[in-house]
Amino acid sequence: MKTILTVIGKDQTGIIAGISQKLYELDINILDVSQTIMDEYFTMIMLLDLSKIKVSFDEVKTALIQSGEKLKVKVNIQREEIFDAMHRL
């Protein structure tokens, strides 16, 4: 299963490292990534492959949101098919 992960928040050191570490711990592969700094805000979008995860999607979502909270950023994850459907309307 592929998913879209977004991360937004005030720029600070360690955001990419913190999110990437959690993805590694969950056995999630990063297929593509785009990130930029807009004024003082960090934004990142990742396309992820969850085909090797050993926990449920809801557990992945919870773990990533909690990682974001520790980093003081907003994390959102959606299944690719839901993301695509939302943007076809």
C-alpha cells in the first residue's frame, strides 16, 4: 500500500531526521520526497510504501502523529487512493 505523508510546522533542526527515523522503525520505505522552507515554515510531502509494515495502518498513523507532536509539527498520512480520489473531484 502506498500513502502520502505531509509534515508542516515552524522550521527547526531535526524534523527530517525525526520523521525518517520513525519511518525506519516502522519498516516504511520512502519512495519520493519533496521538502521546502516557506518563509519560516517547513513543509514536506512524502510518498511511502507500507507493504512491509507489521502493524496496522491506524498504528502507523498514531505513531507518526505522535512523532510529529514531539517535533512540534503537524503530520498527516493518507492512503494514496483516498488522496487521489479527493483530488479528482
